[in-house]
Amino acid sequence: MRLKTAAALLLLGLVALVAGIGQLTWWAPADQVTATVPAGTPASPLTVIDAKLKDLRGGEATLTVHGNGNFVLAAARPDDMAAWVGKAAHTTIDGASDDGKVLKATHTDGEATSPNPAGADLFATTQNANGTLDYHWDLPDSGDWQLLLASDGKAPAPQDVTITWPSHATMPWAVPLIVIGALLILAAAALVLLPRLRGGPRRPGPGAGGPDAEGGDRRRAPADGGPATTAIPPVPGQAPGAAPGAAPGTAPGTAQRTAASAARRRPRAARTSAALAALLGLGGLAAVPAQAATAPAPSPAEAGTRVVVEDQLTRILDQTANAVQAGDDAKDAGKLGARVDGSALLARQQNYKVRAAVSSAPAIAPVRSSKLLTTVVTTQRSWPRTVIAVTQGQGNTTPQLLTLRQASARENYKLIEAAPLLPGATFPGTPKSGAEQLSLDDKAGLAVSPKDAIAGIADRLSNANSAWKGRIPDNAYIKDTFGYQADIAKAADATFTFKHTPVGNEAAAFRAADGGAIVIAPLDFTVEGTPKASGDKVTLQDDAAALAGGKEATKKATLTFRESVMLYLPKDGGPQQVTLIGATRNLSGASVS
């Protein structure tokens, strides 16, 4: 029986050992798992991939895209991506099957085409590819991101998309099976070898007539010549003739056999109990299931994050500066349209006309993208979006305040205002994480609302005795403006009026780091001159005459300058003075009658 048990244990041990080793070698799962887009997914001009797939199954994934010819992969915040996609047909890849082998791809019907995303300002990064692209989730910043795949917005976007994750598959029973197998084999060996290791002849049982412990023979014949018997000394406290451990009334022979049988069984039972305890203990540990990696819950689109990241703004500024340089070099406003609008476009259009007619007319200060000194980036996620960059490059005697605006998701940022930082002025700091954009009508903890401050600077520049004179102190620009107006007014044969008026919809206000606000706004500075008497004339300078179509006015001459101003508004409760920190004026129109 013992040998049969040992054989069974040996067989079970070998099976367990082989199974455990197999799970670590030839049955081991693959190191990676690859998911693909389901066959039959309809084609569309755009494919959107949620960046949460990067670590959906734990560990960083590799995204591989195969396309026909050129295509682009771009990254944007989820709300920006939704705005770009708009009503276009698209496929969204935002999950995978439980086994990680099939990507969850949802097709949305819509318009058959969309604008080409290549180079679009909305995207924080863009990457061009041809044929195949391996992408390693080089995301622009923390937070939620989505990726866009497109050919040119007209042809179908690549749909041969695969994502490969580390498999993280485990074989939890491999080591326990190896240990259990080894223990079973040892147990089998113990059953076979242990009785032999104990050694020596079997001790005779009761009544066998063997020698006593001292080598003598304790058998003696009875006096009546009867058969010999073996004398067993009584155990203290036990009735004579009772075996040790026997219950009272048990026959001596029966008790001895019971004791001997128990003595033989006790070692095996102890060994079996120990082995079972060890096996049960290991089994209990091995039965604990491996913990699967839990994918992080997707976070909502991040309200309050800056609308452009640093590299993205640098790219936008570079492209804007290059476009302006091209227009300045050719004196061609047609080269500005893609990157310049509003007051900045008007100023350069008119300057090119003047310089075409008057070779000595000065050019407007160049726009430079470097050196980038500081930025004001809005956290307002709706459109239009406005940002400010402070740069100083070749040809800028003082830092330049560049205001750029994006009208909608599918349009690029355009320069709308450009003004120099005034001598002695300090540009206020703003949070690096982004600046809160303020309503122009809301005082919002400020000494004065942005709208009132814009009206105040217009009145301050128009009237020497303005009520704002004490609240907006003199500086270089204010003094120069009044000096210019005084020089014109000296003409003896004409009467002149001067007025500065808020104009357009380019004004914007941002919260400064100290609780104050930065406000940018355009003004129209209008000069009107009328002759004092019949026959008198108002004569224009050559630059104004180039725009007016004539030099002399017998009834009225009008000059218009577009002004770009930037103000700092203090927070409420502190000093109440508003500071003009940046300003310029450029001739924008003239007429004679």
C-alpha cells in the first residue's frame, strides 16, 4: 500500500512540475498584445484617436499607422478636436476589447470633407508622415489629449491603425505548481525511503519470548510444570495485566496490539498532516487571482487651461513674423492676409500705399518672433481667442506688444494689434498656467472696468483738461500726442478739432498676476481741419496726400490714425491710477473736400 501511494504521489508531482515549468516556458503568453481597427469600418476624412489608449492596459503603448501616401497626425485638447471636426464624417477610436485585440472604432456620418489640418494653429503639435508612422505618444502637455489622422481632408484618413501594449499576462499557477510538484515528489521519496532509514530488526511483540532489555531471559516455568509465561511488570496506578494506555477492562493482548498499531501509524499521520498543511498553504496563496491593471478613468476636457502651449505659440509667432516680413519686403498687403488682420492689417495696407508714392516715408516697425520675453495666454476656451506676446528683435528699439486672435477653430491666429512698450513702462506679470479673460463691462475687483478705462484713455488723449487727467498720468505717448495736436493747431488759416474714439471689436482684458488687469484696445484718432475764411486752404503733407488723392482742401481735410493702446488697471482697494503701458499710431486714412 505504501509503495502504491508513493507511486501516485510521484506521478502527480511530475505532472504538476511539468505543468508549472510549461507555463513559464512553452505555454507562456506573448509579451505584447496588438489591437486593430475592425474590418469593415467605413472610410471617413478624419480619424480621431483618444490619447487615453496610451496606457489603457498599463504600460506605454505604441501606435502604428499605415497610410497610402502622405498623411498628418495632430494633437489637440478634446474640446478643440470636437470644434475642428465639426460636422465632418469621422471615425473615433477610444477603446479596445477586453482581450486587447480589437480597437473600439465608432463611425459618425457627416460631411464628406474637412479642411486640411496640416499646419493648423489649433493643433498643439503636428507630424507629417508618408506610408508608415510609429507614434510614441509625445503629447504636448499634461491633461486630456486626442489625436487626429487625416490625409488632406478630402481623401479618406488612414484606417490601418494598430496599438500594441505590453500584455501584462500572468500565469499565477506556474510557481505554485512547481513547488507542489517538488513537494509531492519529495513526499513519494519519503514514503519509500523513511522505513529503511529507521533500520534494525523488528522488536518482538508481546508473548514472543524475546530477551529483556538487559539481555536476560525473563521467561520462567511455573512450579506446576505448565507452559512458560513472560512476566510484565505492572505500571504504577494501573491494574496488573493491563497494557500501557489501555482502558480498564481491556484484555492484555488487545491493548498491546492497539498500542503497537498506534505507534506504527503515528509517524505517517504526522508526515501526511504536515504535507497537507504545506500544500494547502501554498494552494491558498496561489489561488489569489492576479490583479489586472486598471485603466485610469478619462478626465473631462480641461476648462481653464491655456489655449496654446509654449511650442505651439512659438510656431504661430514664427509664421506670423515671416508673413509680415514677406509683406514688408514686397510692400504687398496680399502677402499678409493669412497672418494679419484688423488694426495691424489696416496700418500696413495704408503704409504700403504711402511708401509706394513717397519713397522717403518711414516703414512701420518690423514684427519679430524672438526674442520672446513673456506672454499672456487666455484660458477662455470659446472663440474668438486672444493671446499677447512680448518680443524684441532686430529693428525693435523697445519690446513689442503683439496681440493675436483666432476667430474660429478652423482659422489660424492673426496679428490684430502691434504697439511698442512705452519708455519707463513695466509689463505686468500673468500666471504661466494661463490668464483669465475678463468681460469688458465687468469691474471684476478692479479699480475701474476695462470698458470705462478704454473710454477714459480716449477722453484723456482728446482733452487737455480731461476728468481722467488725474487717473491716467502723463507719459511719453500722451505728451507726444498733445505736442502733435498743438503743432497742427498753430495753422493761422484753419481751425482744427481732435478726437480719439474707441473703435472696432478687438478690445480684450486679462487678469494680471497681482489681481489687476491688462487691457488692449484700438482707437481712431481723427483730425479735422476747416479753412477759416473763403479762399483759405488746408494743405496736407505728402504722406496724407497719397491716401487722400489730393493735397489741398477748401472745405475740410480729414486725417485718421489707427491707435493701438495697452493699459494696466490696478485692482480695487490699491492705487487707483490707470497706466498707459503701450501705444502707437499709424496713418490709416485721409480725405480732402
